[in-house]
Amino acid sequence: MAESPLKIGFIGSGWARIAQAPAFAILDGVELMVVASPTRRRREKFRTLFDVPHAFENWQDLIKCDLDLICIASPPNLHREMALSAMASGKSVLCEKPMALTVEEALEMAAAARDFSGLALIGHELRFHPAVRRMKLMIESGEIGKLYEIRAVVTLASRNRPDLRYSWWCEEEKGGGALNAIGSHLIDLARFLVGEVSEVSCDLTRYIPARPDHDGKQRKVTSDDGFSLRMRFGASSLAFGGLCCCNVTTLSGYTSLAFEAIGSLKTIRFDGAGKLWEVSNEDTKGGRSLIDPPNWRPVEPVLPWDELVLQEKIRQSVLAVHGIFATGFAFFAHRIVRALRSGQREAPDAASFEDGLVAQKVLHACRISSLEKRWMSVA
């Protein structure tokens, strides 16, 4: 007898339309049931694209539906109420990052998740990208030697036009900005690969002070459009006292990503194309010459048969054109479906609400550090 399909609902029609719904749509035994979005045009577009039978203006109506999983992809200031309501109704939750707006909200959400019988996960999909999983194996096995440092440079062109329309992304009060959007991913990725962060030094930047609203009126921007962040790893990490150095801008004329782990034997790099590369210290020619490029060699992830099938489905879907986050989410969705089918309270390697709480504390320390211009302990 065939199993009944898992029913999925989506709050939000942005990231849910780009990655979440397409990812679940290519998986067997899944039914996309409902979307909630306050903008009629966006929710109707979502409904048409994915043949979703129900669409609501208010997310509270979605909560009442018969669903196995609710994906929350709204602005961060709405996460707390939505996640708590979903868990109270007995439905598993995937909440986008950052988990909440404040540490206090995250504490409340994590406490509710501890008593919840279903899944309560945070949307850190890069954990499941095949290249990142291979990277983790290379670090933990000692293949790259003693881990010295993590380095990340993210260059985006997403906010480089001053005439880009004002939105919630411009409001720190609603959880907008580069630190929340990109920094939350880098913080989680560093923790996932290396371990706990003990203190941070952060400098938030805001180069475009105002943007036009729907009426063309200039409105003040309160969120950051880039940041420089240093994180020091704690005693329980794989690099006690080592640094993770991150530089992020959303104002560039191009887009790229490089996430590197520098070891005593090798340096490995995860790039924006989803590829993993390595260069051996033995291959170094030495000296100060920049004429000879480094001898980067590709590292191929090894996938189980079911993920090989999934990888081919991804290549034939719209997910492939949306980059590493959308691709990573498809592998994440695959794990979520497996966990739901088996009735688990956890999905192996997925970020839990406890992980979300820790990341929220790091984000809070980053903001205090930027204001006070000093290193800040992560409490």
C-alpha cells in the first residue's frame, strides 16, 4: 500500500518560490498544498507555478490547514509568532534564518522546540551541499592537517543600485541587512565545519543611506549593506583560538563566493559555482611572486545512490540556475522528507532551533561589537 503524500505549506512567496517549492516539487511522495502571502500578485504567481490548490492572504489561515510541514520564509521579525503557532498546532517547522529578531525571541522559540514532538529546523541549507559535506570530512579526518584559519569572501551585486526600491530588507527593525542575510549563513557554516565561536569583532557598513519607496520618496535605510567580521573559535572547536575572517558586500559590480579552510597540509575552497578545490602546501613555489597561479585541483564529492538520482533531478530543474543555496536546499529537503517519513524529531546534520539560538547570540554580539568598536564575547 502506497504511503500518503507529505503535505507542505509555505509562508512567504520569495525564497519559497525560488528554492523551497521547486526543491520539494522534485521529490517523490510530496504534495505542495498551500501558500500564504499578503501580496495577491505574488501568491497567485506561486499558486500557478506549482499548481498549489490553496492560497491565503493571512498566514494564520495556513496554520489551520492539514499539513505535515510548514516552511516559514517571511521577514525575520515575523518568525517567532509564526513558528510558535505552527508548533502549537502540532506541525513540523522549517524556519528561515536568522531564526528571530532578538536573542530573547530565539530563547522562547528554542524552549518551545524542546517540548515539541515534531521537527523544528532552521534553513541553513549549505550544510547539505555535497561540496560542503566533503569539506567537513576533509577537515575532521585531518586530511588538510592542523586547521589554521577559515576565510570567507562574499561579493554580491544585489544592492549596488541606489535606485533599488525600498523594502523590508532596508530595515534593521525587521531583520534586513547583509549580516542577517549572509552573515547568518557564514556563522552557521563556520560552526558546522569547525565548532563553537567564543568572541567576535565586527564592523557593519551602510554606504547607501536612503532608497526610493513605491512613490519615489527617499526613505532612510537602517540595515547594513556589508560587513567585515572576525570570529575566534572556542575551546571545544577544531581550531581553538583560530580565526574565521569574513568580508561581505552587496554593492559590488559582480557576484562571487569563496569559503576557504587553511590547514598545515592543504587549503580547500568552496566556491560560488558549488565546486570544491584543494591546493597542497607541498606545491607552493615560495617567494613573493604572484605570476604563477596556485595549482588548484578539483575535489569531487562522493554521493550515495539516492543523492546521485537527486543531483540529476536538480540539474534538470530551475534550481540549477539559482546557485549553491537553492541546490543545497534540495539536498536539505531530501533529508527533511526522510526524517518526516520516519517520524524523527531531528534530521541528521540539520540546524536545530538550538543552533539557531546560538547563531542569534553571535549575531547579537556582532552588532554590539560594531557599535562599541571592540571584541565581544558570545554569551
